[in-house]
Amino acid sequence: MLKQYSVIRSSTKEEDDDGNDDDEDEEKETSVSVSTTTKLVQTWGRSGHRLPVTIMAYHDSDIFLATGSVDGTVRIWDVRGRYVTHVFRPLAATNKAGSSSGRVGITSIKWKPGTSQLIIAIGREDGSISIHNLRDGSPDEKTLNNSSIILLNDHLSGVTCMDWWSSSSSSTTTGNNDNNDVMYRRIQTIPVYEQIEGMIVLSSSSTSQKNDYSNESNNNNEIRIVTAGSKGLLRKWKAEVTTGQTPELVQTSEQPISESFGDNRGGYMGLLLQQPQSQQQSSAQQQQQSLIAVDAEHNLSFVNYSTLTLNRTIVGHNDEVLDLKIIPSMQSSNSTSTSIVVATNSPQVRVFDLNNFSCSVLDGHTSTVLCVDASPCGRYVASCGKDKTLRLWMNNNTNNNTNNNHTPSYKCVGIATGHTEPIGACGLSQKTGRYEVGASVDKTLKRWNLLGPDDWNENDEDGGNSEPVELEAVMSIRGHDKDINIISIAPNDSIVASGSQDKTVKLWNCTDLSLKATLKGHRRGVWDCQFSPIDRVVATSSGDKTIKIWSLGDYSCVRTFQGHLSSVLRVRFLSTGLQLVSSGADGLVKLWTIRTNECESTLDGHSNKVWALDLAPSNNDNTNGNRGAGDIVVSGAADSKILVWEDTTAQLEDEERAEEAERILLDQKMVNHLRHKEYDKALDIALQVDKPRQALKVLNALLENEITASSKKAMKNKQQHPAVVSVLQKHCSTWDLDRIAQVLKYCREWNTRARNSSLAMWVLQAIVTTISVDRLTSKDATETKHGSIPEILAGITPYAERHFERFDRLHTNTYLLDYLLVNMSSLDPILTTTTNNKDDDEHDNETEFALWESKSKLVLPPKFIDGRIQMGGQTVVGSRGTANNVNNSSDDDDDEGHDSDDDSDDDVMTVGDSSSSESEDDEDNE
């Protein structure tokens, strides 16, 4: 599968002011930070190879891409159209040199430099090199009949690297009549007694610049080569090209043994040249260009070309991180620490720079390093491991002027011995270089006294590259019944705390290692214990999933924190002493508030046990009005990750205040726009602040105002007012896909309530009638920040169908009213004005009503009260009651005339049941 990515680099400049107001003319230091992000542009699909792709190479024109596979084929891709233009398969003649037919995998690909030529060299496992010219016609890949293919069979094993060299002043070609064939011949073979894995041939343009990489003289006809191989050494070669003479390649220099990677660890696996980012560079900047060597441990080593010395290393893979400590800064007490020392599942101790994660490796241990520690001054680093020794490392940068781009280098100055089992914990004195304490699997604690800084320097000066000083334990004591997991030293060097698998924490006097107290309360082994930098308390973490805080006054437990799902492996106090940071075997890092016993935050960044945790107080210097940032927490886990967590509480609070102020301002603007009936602006603000309720209010006001104004205008001009949808279509035409997705999301919520469904359907109709279907279903429509538009529309459908069904039921029920009204109108026919037919009409009406009454099935029998017909639970409107069946002679208000014709016009039939007794009682009371 081929995938295309784009790399985006962004740089920001920051001016550092030292706070010296007296020197106004002093220039401010400017630091440039570069951030790189990688984004997947598109997926091309399958590569077409039958076996894995092992190598790729771009042409200088960035139009063609060559991919090589284990199946022996090379495919040339056109990047613009993402299709294959050429396929080069193994040549049949490659087996004639005696190589195996199965060794045809591609090991190296190299395009000829330049954009005008399309020539590619392909190296295979059988030692053959085939050179193809893409501008020639389609060659017969199974034979060598085509002259555009050149085959070289001089190597006896796989071709690991190739490169082109050409001089700008001369070129050598041979011609044969009109064919102009290019001939290649071997001019020299040099045995180097190692497998070459990487090679760089400097072009003539690079060697022609004065002081480009070294102070040596350069000319255009000089070949310069750098090689890297399995011995872990970089070598420089040079050959002068003279007309009429065969060039002879000789070795000029070799990488120092102390700076090399070495063959014991696998040697180098590749070599690259760090190209300049711009052509306009000074000679000083050009001298800083370096080589990048890739070793067997997937590390990138930046090597100075001139001296072949190691500048810095970027580690590509960390094994299981067992422990880490932040190294305090040596420059000043107010500066933030930028280096950490890490113990991985290897005999090497690694020192990382947190700014660029470059690394320096400390070699000396012969087995896995289990624990590391750093002195408060940042000058010393201690490490111990399974080789039963404790090593002390000293910073070589005595002038405190470390380069910001590289990590400091350390040298082993002391080796402490005495333990009979692997050492699992160590601790350095909190004061400058007084002593160090180590604890081992042999259940003992030992103390070694350290030399002073001047003594270490004198020893180094006397012997130059002298051997480390052997330190002997001045005191030793059996401390626990089981393995000791942790040692912690109090900030004032008065107490040493040790935690063990025997579920106890013991406090010792630092002078003679006498026992002061034993803290009991954990139900499992204790993994960590740390002293508070502020209060006289100590925090412990255990395998029973709890954290306890103990008072150093009466040695009682004052707090217990529960929340981890597995063993709590590390615990640290924040610089203020009011909060705790813990890590556990569940892969979580938790922040606790001591006063409330509550977990304030859970950081989920690891996927395995978090064995290592440390923090460094930030620079709280408030000069120039700048607020100090929070503490920096660094965690390492068994998932080989090292994560840096920064306290952003102050920044988040500032952002929340700024957002709240802006939100209040926009709310006030929206209210003002509504008051002045500026609904367009009010709607934009409501959508900007993402308030669905306010948007609903604005849309209702907008539609009501538009309908009212249009109705008045239509009545004046005797025209129909425009539809409601046309008002909304004006706004929909100006919205982008993100805004459309936002409004549709609102409509999906509004549509869940019946009283807002009409507005939601109007907005939906305006959108689908304004925006084309192709745009609503495009790829951009499915990747909006508010979600996929087709999915949102699918969510509107169920409630819309429910509302439409409700409308259908209401519309159907209206026919029942029509039916009732029609039938009830037949009970009250229009009376004729002819007096001769009054009696007949009255008789017909009474007969018709009696017939209707006999056919009707009423819940309750009808009652005649006050000339009104009451039928149980049913109402007949427009019916006529008979005065003869109603005894209402005493209640008539009109004494003139008792004709039924006159009274029939005033008789009304009411709805529902009414109690005759209640009405009679009311009349009697009156």
C-alpha cells in the first residue's frame, strides 16, 4: 500500500530579554523554534508488488517515484497521476555470472542527479547493477538485446549502496556510430574488510566551495567519499581525477574510536548528508553541516564532517523505561531543567535533552541498568544495575556553557562495589556530593562517601583519561526482610527512607544508618517513597493500589488516597507541596489534591506500566511581568514512551477568562442587534458563539418580522406575501459547509420537539433547495468540524417522519368534524317563511329527530333542560330542541308569545353532561 504524506514546517521566533534595563542598546537574543507536522495527503492504493516494498527513491524533479521490492521488480510511478509508467524486472542475463536465481531482491536504487536526465541504477542481492534510461523505448526486459539497459556484474554480494559522481568541467562518453552508447567499466576495487552499508559521494558543486566542509583544498576534479559499515566507523576517501590517468581512491581519515558506534552493537546501517536548507549560507553555517549515520539500534547520529566527531544523537527506539530522573540545571537556580537521565532495559544510560530529544549514551555497565539518580547541583549522575555496581558520572562541561543544541557529556569518575546481588535502588545526597546510598536485592543498605569536586578534577588532570575511582562502602546494614525497591533522602540529608517488598517503610539516620522508625500500614509491597519539599511528611505508594502520607512527627498515617486500578509504582510531590502526582501499573498518571483527598486529573498517555516518574519545578521568575509556567512532569513506561507533561493551569485560566469576556461582549452585541431588528447580524453572532437556543430565538424573530412586513406589503398591493422559505434561502446561500453542518445539527435538536419542528423543517427546506446535492454529499461535507452532513440529515429523518404522521392524523380527523357538521345541519333545516307549512315542517323535524335518536347509541340518555339538549359525552351543534318535551314554562323570561317557532331559533345544544339537579338548585338559590 502506497500512501503520500506532506510535511509542514512552521517556525516561531521568541525574544529572550535578560531583564537588564540599564543596557538599552543590548540586543535581545532571539530563539527560533521549529515544529514539524506530518499529514496524510492521499492513499494511492496497492503498490502492485507481490512482496514487501523495501526501498523507494524520488527523482530530482519530484515527478517520478521508484519503488523496489523483494520480488525483484522496480516500478516507476508518475506522482501527478499516480500511475505506473515503467516496470523493470530481473534480467535473464544476471544468472550467467553464476549468481543464484532466487537472489533478485532490490537492495538499492539511485537516480542520476539532475532534472533533465531520467537514468536510474538498480542494485540487487545477486551483486548486479542494471542502469536504465527511461527516455528510450520500451526495452525487452528478458534479454539484453536493447541497448538502453547496461548491466554490471562486478560485485560478489548484494549491492547495499550506490551513488553518482559527475564533474561540471568534463565528462567522459564513448560513441559508436549513431548509437551513442554509454560504456561503464570498473576502475578500482578497494578491500575495506567490512560490510559497507552507507556511502555518500560529494558532488563537484559541493567540493568546489571553499571551506565547505573542511579547510582542505578542493577542486572540481576531486572525488570525495564517506562510507559507513558494520564496524561502526565512518571513513573518508579521496581520489583525484586527471585526464589520461586512472583515479586512485585512498583513505584520508577515520572516525575516532571513542566517537564511533562500534561493531559490538551492530554497526552502522545507513548514511545521509544533511543538505542545507537554503543556498545563501555563510561559510560558518556551511561548516556546521553534518552527516547523519543510522545505526543498528535505530538511532540517528549527527557527525561533524570535518572532524568526524559526534555532535548529538536522536534515539529512534527506547526499550522498556525502568527509571528516569530530571537533571537540575547547572547554570542558575532559576533556569528550568532541560535534561533527563533514563535507564532502559539495556546496559546503557541515556541522557536526553527535553528541547530536541537529542541523546548522549553513557557506556560502562555490563548488565541492565535498574535505577538512576541525579544530584541537586546537576553535576553528578548515579546509576546502578544488575552488574552489582554503582557508577558515578560527572558532567564534563565544567564551564557551564553547554550548547543548546546538544546534550551534555558525562564521564564515569567512580565505581562503588560491595553488593552481592543486583542493585535496585540508589540515592545521592541532597547536598553537594557528600555521599550516596545503594540498596540491593541482598536486602542491605550501603553508604559510600564521595570526593569533592576539586578532588575529582585533580584526579582527572593527573591521569588525563584516568580510570574511575573505586569507592568502598563505609557502612552497611541489613534493612529489610525482602527486596528493597526504593531509597529516598530527605531534603536536609538527615533521614534516609527505604521501601521494600515486606510492606514496610523504614526511616534511617543518615550518619550511622541507625533505625529511627518503621511505617506499617500497606497490605502489599512498597514501590516508592518521597519526602515533601515543604512539610515534615513522607508519601508512599504500594502494590495495594493506595498512596499514604505519613507524619514525621508521630510517624502516623494522615492521608490515604485511593483511585488507581492497579499497583501505584511512583509518587511525587509538586513544588508547592499541596498536590501529588502518581503513576501506576494501569498506565495512568493521576494528580491529587492533598487537602481534599480528590483526584483532580487523570492523564492517559501510556499503554503499559509507568515505572518512571519525576518532575522539575519551573522558572517562577516574574521579572518583566511574565508569569512562570507550572511544573514539568516526565513519565516513562514499559511501552517505551517518554512523555513530558506541562502544567498549563495558568494558561487555561487566562484563556477561559479571555473567552468569557469575548462571549459576554458578543452576547451584548446580539441583544443590541435584536433590539434594533438587525436579525442578520444577530444570527451570525449566535452561530459564532455556538448557542442553539439563541439561534432559535433569532430565527423565530426573523421569520415573524419578515412575515409581518410581507403581509402588510401584500395587503397594500393586493398581492400574496412571499413564502417563509425564501427568507431563509438568502442566508443559506452565504454559508460554507461548516456553517451548514452547524445549522443542520441545530435542526436535528430542534426537530425533537413538536413546537420547534416547523422552524426546523423550514430551515432544512431552505438548505436543500439552495445547496446542491453534490456539494452536500461531497468529501468536504463528510469531514466538517461539526460532523458529517449526510449523517446529520439521517438523524433528522426519524423525527421528521413522526411529525408528518402527526400532521396526517390531524388532517384526517378534520374530516370527522366536516361529517358531524353536515349531519348536524340536517337536524336544523332552513325553515320556510310560509305560514301554511309551519305545522308540517315542525312535524317533519320532530319525526326526523326521533328517527335519529332511535338509531344513535349514546352512552347516556339525552336530557332536555332549559330548552337545550344534553347528550352524554356527545355534542350536537346546530340542533333544534322541542319545547313540548321540556318543562320550562316557569323559567321563560319572555312572556310575550310561547310559539315554538319563535323559541326554536334561540335553542342551543351544549357540549358534555350537565347535572339537572345542580342547575335547579342554582335557580332556587337565585
